[in-house]
Amino acid sequence: MKQLFVALSLFAAAFAFTAPAQAASQDECSIWICLPGGFPSGCGAAKSAMRDRIKDMKSPLPSFSSCAVNPPSGSGSHMTSDFGYAAYIPPRRVCSEYRRYGRDNERCIAYETLPEQYVKNTRCRVDRDGDRHPRYCTRTYRWAEVFVEGQLAGPTYYWN
């Protein structure tokens, strides 16, 4: 976690002391810092900029090179991103233990709740028979991730 803060500090310093970005606005460049934290307080403009980019059929983040000078390798400031679609499977209750009553009769006596799940790089779809793929999915979300020096810089951010 300390490495993430050092890298983000270096990025912020590089961003503050470079010439204005030519291909991306300051709000768009702020997405690089705000997205790994899930757009915390003070990141409203960055979140709006990301939404505008998506509406304009652009990637969720601008290219990193349009936001900062390219620092030397190992400085902690080489950032990349990845994004795509994910099928959402909500939390669901499943039977974890059955009890037999007679030869052909059984009943569930214990349940467990499985947590929500996102299946990256696939969309939730329903076939002609009404079956959902992947099984139990209810909708398709989009996701984005930011990497610093190849390491994930926070949790995956999901939205629809």
C-alpha cells in the first residue's frame, strides 16, 4: 500500500510540474488517481470526466502519456490501465446440506449465501430457452483497473 501512495505522489508531482496535457484535460488525468480508490471525496470531476469519456465511446481513462512525462523505469510512475465488460452474479442462497426422508424424498436442511461475483470479459446474456450465461447472472457491468509498475493499484472499479 505504501508503494501505491509513493507512486501516486510521484505522479501528482510530475503532473503538477509539467506542461499542460495536450490530449487530456486535468479532470480526465485525475481519473488515473481517483479510480483506484473508487472515486473518493474530491474526485467528482474525475468521475464526471470518466462518464463523459464513456458516453463519447472512448476508453474510461485517457492515455497515461497524455497526462504526464514518461519518467525513468523503476520510479513508480509508469501507469497502465485495463477495462472491459463483466457479467454480474448477485449474492444467492444455495442448499449446503440435504436430509433424506424415505427413498425418493429429500429436503434441504441448511443453506449458505454465496457472495456476489463479477465474471470479467464476458457479458450476461439470455439464450432462446431463457437460460442465463454465465449461470445466475442478472446484468452486465463495465470495469476498469489501474496498474502502477504492473501492480494493481487498488480494487477493480465496476459500474453500469
